[in-house]
Amino acid sequence: MNKKILVTGGLGFIGSHTVVALQEKGFKVVIIDNLSNSSIDVLAGITKITGKEPEFERMDLRNKQEVKNFFQKYPDIEGVIHFAASKAVGESVENPLLYYENNLSTLVYILQELVERPKAHFIFSSSCTVYGQADNLPITENAPVKKAESPYGNTKQIGEEIIADTCKVHAGLKAISLRYFNPIGAHPSADIGELPIGTPQNLVPFITQTAIGKRKELSVFGDDYPTEDGTCIRDYIHVMDLARAHVVALQRLINGSEKSNYEVFNLGTGKGNSVLEVIKTFEESTGQRLPYKIAGRREGDVIAAYADTEKANKELGWKADLTLAEALQSAWKWQTVVEDKDL
Ligand code: UD1
């Protein structure tokens, strides 16, 4: 029988691509999403790509009773991939309690249900933000977790600790935290992609919206960093590669291949690119001109971050296959259709 997986935040950017990857591997999916930062139309995009409509429950995971009711309604759920969370760094500084509630109370309520079961499999969306500016590059999973720069970053650190502490005393709970580097791109069909609300804070959506004329120009945040061209370096990973990694991680837990009941993996390409390199690759791979100017540094930005991918390669048997150019092309294709979708 096909296993049923709960994907919270399954209509969001990484969530929706992961739902597609799960359904393509034969998993049945139930999505929980409160539509706070996503559109119900994403469901149609997923259905168009996979030919299967996932089950969908519009609900808010901050309601403990509803979480309880959900797990009673779906006793056959064999795994949970927990994406649902708020992710805007600036907003988290303005409204820390919203972030602690959204990102941590929901996690606790789900885990409280899972530990009641004899067996449970749990995948957590974490972030390379937990490393801050790492002392050594590339960043391995053993790099120390540094004091968080923002309440958002702190919720990822605390979230990981909550899971680790819970796994210590509940042997039936098996969990993996996936620390994403910089997810970009879209499904090649352009039926799903990233849907930033308002002005995008992240680089690639800002680039595509500028190229299409929605924004006047991109500001490059600082060109006086101690890097080759002076701009910051990040590890940009195609969301399709990232989505596949979630399926692999889940299968590891289901198959019992894990080394301990709580594990952590970096998900990146292992390659760092500067902001100027991203701009150049975007222009070359899409044929679009991108107006940009050099602006001041953005507070809280680390100079350089890219993943050591050895643990994920060896233990998960996973590596990112798609290039930066492919990711940027897919993000551009998505941008050209998204305007017409009225999402
Ligand atoms: C940001 C968050 C990080 C979060 C991640 C989620 C900050 C400081 N960090 O990471 O906590 O986990 O998003 O995806 O917000 N850039 C420009 N101009 C722009 C936008 C970005 O030059 O208009 C530069 C940034 O300075 C950075 C790079 O592009 O060097 C990537 O920025 P972004 O996409 O925001 O990702 P991170 O800052 O790495």
C-alpha cells in the first residue's frame, strides 16, 4: 500500500515541489496549509504536473486541538515533512513573538502527537542560517551553531534542539533536520514556483521581477566584502534537487537506514557563487538584461556560506545535479508565466 505522508506548508515554495517529488515516487500526500503565505491555486499546479490531487486541509497548526483532531482523522500517516513556518528575517525582528509562536508552538504540537505513536518519521526544514558566519568553508554539519542573528534564525536553532531533545527520550520517533542553503528556481513546467508576497527580500525573485520590469533595478548589497569580486557568496540550490532530497531523507527513515534516531544534513551544491556571478549567469542563460546598482551592505548578511556536501552524498546517496544556470532559467520561465496566473 502507498504510504501516506503529511506535508505541512505543502502549498509553499519548497513544500509544493516536495509534494510533487513525493507523489512521483508513489507516496500519498496530505497537505496542511493555512494559506498565510501561499495560494490555493498551487494545488492545481501540483495536480497538473503529477496527475494526482493531494488531499488538502486548510488549517492552522497553532491550534493545538485542531492538530490533535487532524492526527485522529488520519491515523494512517507514516511520515511528516514539516515546512510550515514564517521565514522573513526582517519581519521576525519586528515581531519576534509571532515567529516563536508560528515556528515553535506548531512544531511542539506536531511532535506531541507523533510521540504518542509507536513509530514516527519526521523531517524538519532547517537552514544554514544556524551556522551564521562559519569559521571554515565549506561548512560541515559539525560546524558550531552560532548565536542567531534574528528571531527567525533562532527558531531554526531552537526547533532543532526541541527535536533532538525529544528524540533522546522517544526511541520510536526518528527525525532528520535538513539545513538548506539558498533554494532557488522552479519546476521546469513552470506550473509551480516561488510566490513572494510584496517586495521580494531574496535575491533571485528580486532578479526575475526586475528583469520583467516589475522592479526598476536590483540593489547589490555591498561590493566591499573580502571576496574575489567584493560581493557575498552563497550556495544556490535548485528547488528540484532540494525536493528530491526530502524524499530520500524520508525513505532513509522508513527503510531504517539511519545511523541514529536524530540526524542533521546540509543540503547545498557545495559551490559558492557571488551576487555578481548570479547576475552574470542570469543574463547569459536567459538573454535578459538586468539593471542593477551597487548599494550598501545589508545588516546581518554573512560574507560567504556554502555547504560541505560529503555527508549528504555519502549517507543519503544524494547530490545536487542541476546547475545555477538551469535554476535561474527555471526561475525566469516561472516569472514569465506567473503574471498571467493571477496568483
Ligand atoms: C536569507 C536570510 C536567511 C534565510 C534565507 C531563506 C537574511 C540576512 N538571511 O538568506 O536567514 O534563511 O534568506 O531563503 O535575510 N542580495 C542582494 N540584493 C537583493 C537581495 C539579496 O544583493 O535585493 C544579496 C544578499 O546580500 C546575499 C545574497 O544576495 O548576499 C542572497 O540573499 P538572499 O536571497 O536574501 O539569501 P540569504 O541572505 O543568504
